[in-house]
Amino acid sequence: MGAAGAPRREIRAHLTATTPPLAGLAPGERLQPLISQARLQARVSELAQEIDAIYAGRPLHLLAVLKGAFVFAADLMRQITGPTTIDFVSAASYGTGMRSSGNVALAGLDRLDIVGRDVLVVEDILDTGRTAALLIPALRERAPASVALLPLLRKPAAIGLDLPVPIVGFDIDDEFVVGYGMDYSERCRHLPCIYRLSLGN
């Protein structure tokens, strides 16, 4: 069993080390590492500490924006030490392309019960701000104690927007990224790091 199992273990180790960055790519698609898994986890831990300081033990309700923020939200919630609950809404604006369509569809707001609660919206990317510009007022209509927005990534166009953003994970250039829950045509969400995705021959 030991001798026979060793080659299989070596193959599995090789696949674990080499497959994730390539899985799901089509011809002409290229990935370049942007933020490593270690750097992501270190920053999530720092963000959780900042959140603990801001809310000072008050119960916090996370609102993760699907689908891109689900991995970030799960990691973040495990690091926050104060009392925390979570809910989900969905937003879509990219369709199957690499540029936002400009039309944002929100779903899941009707079932939220956030009256009197401190709400922290967890987003994957703050880009044009269109999603947040629709979502934040809609949440405020439901009479929470407070509403703030935490994007893992923020692009240059979003800097200076009139939005309640007390902290940000990373500021990045205006480029299309995948991994850590973020996708291109529903692919690459499973990657443990964040990559730049480029298309070409």
C-alpha cells in the first residue's frame, strides 16, 4: 500500500501545486498573479481587527454581495471577534464580459430585517460605484442603525466617491481580476489568489 500509494500522492501534490492557476482557462486567456494567498489572509486579519475597533463589541450584521464577495465575507466573518451575523444580496452588472454593462440588478433586499442594526456591506470590487449607489440608499430605507461599505478591492474610478467606505482591502489599478470568489463568465472563482486576467492570441 505504501509503495503503491506514493506515486499517487506525488501526482496529487503536483496537481495541487500546478493546477489552480490554470484551471478553467480558455485559449488566449492569461493569468498574472496580483495578490497572493498569504497577503490576502494577512489583510483580512487586519481588516477584522479594524472592524472590531470601529464597532467596539456592538453586534454587527455583514451583508455580503453575491457572488463575488462570498469567499471574502466567509474569511472575514471568521476573523471578527465581536458578535456577528450575516446575510446575502445579489448584484449583477458584468454579464459575461470584462466591462460593467452599467445596468445593475439587485435581488434579496425584500427579505432583509436590518432595523436598528449596524450593517457592513461586504463587496468584492468597488469600481464605478453604481452597485453601491443603488444598494446603500435601499438599505437606509430599512432603518438600520448604520450602513458602511467594505470593498476588498477598489479601483481608481471609485476613489473619492460619496460612499460610506471607512476601510478598504486593497487599491488596485483599472484591470480585470479573478480568483478568491471573483469570476470571468463564472470561471476562476475557485482560485485561492487574485490574478489579472488578460485576453489575447
